[in-house]
Amino acid sequence: MPKKRFISFALSAFNDLEDIRAWYIDQQTPDVGDRLISEIISQVERLVAFPESGRIVPEFNIENLREIIFAPFRIVYRLDKNKIKIVRIWRSERLMKIPN
């Protein structure tokens, strides 16, 4: 029997979604923002069945830190045993900061 995986969102990822929504509201296209957020959530939901489907984040090269590229966004998540934590949702051209 396959493991049951749980998905959670870090506050930073939740705030990223709110920022995406706010940006599209400012552009007077809230329906586009709502559609994109819905599509991002669909991408995240697939991780329950395919948790390792995202690539390893190249800036860190850490096995359990992965990302889904959903243009123009990077959905970054941490994979731990039966938990998947969405860490950030950024524009794809933005590089993650590597700690010193």
C-alpha cells in the first residue's frame, strides 16, 4: 500500500500566492490571477502521487529540495518522508538566494 503524503504550505508560500493575487488585481485582471492560482494548486496536488516529479533546485543541489516549473512560476517544495511542504512560489526567472 503506498504511503499517504500530506501537503502543507509555509507562510512564505501562502504570502507568495497572496502577492500573485494582489498583482493581478492591481492589473485589473483578477480573473487571470484566480485562474493562475487554481492552476498552481493543481500542480501542487499532483505531488501527492508523484512527489519526486519536480527537479532538484539547481541553486542548492539538495535531494529533498525540489521545484516544479509552471511558467512563469517556480513552485519550490521540501520533500520529507510522508510530508511535502511548499516553500515558495516565485517567478521563474528569479534565482533563489544561497545561504553563506
